[in-house]
Amino acid sequence: MRIAWLQEPKRRIKFGLLKGKLTVPTDFDAPLPDDVLAGFEGR
């Protein structure tokens, strides 16, 4: 008897691949302007 995977194991995520290549703006979590927010809400 042989034990084998039913599915291939998923590849592990390699963290840090884009380190130093992206920058997050300081106002990233600032509220959206009213016109942009209205577009998302369908107004």
C-alpha cells in the first residue's frame, strides 16, 4: 500500500517579494471624497 496526495499541495506564498518596490501614501486610509463615495453607493 502506498500513501499519496489526492491533490498536489498548494505552493507556499513567498512573503516579501515586492518589499521596497511599493509605497503606501500617508493618506491611504483617509475618507473618500463625496463624489467618489457616491459612485460606489450608486448615487
